[in-house]
Amino acid sequence: MLYQEAVLQLPTSFINSFILIIAQLPGYVAAENGIS
């Protein structure tokens, strides 16, 4: 993999991971509130 391609893909993978975490937060909070 070229260095430039790696640099371009890093922000994308980071943003995708961040979006996945944010998408899972409401369900996690709802589960925590439901238990307690």
C-alpha cells in the first residue's frame, strides 16, 4: 500500500469507527437505564 493511500484511508476508518460507536451508544444507555 502506498503511504499516501494509507494516509487517506486512516481518517475514513477512524470516522467509520466513531460513527459505529455513536450509533451503539443509545442502545447501551437504554440497556443500562433498563437494568437500573
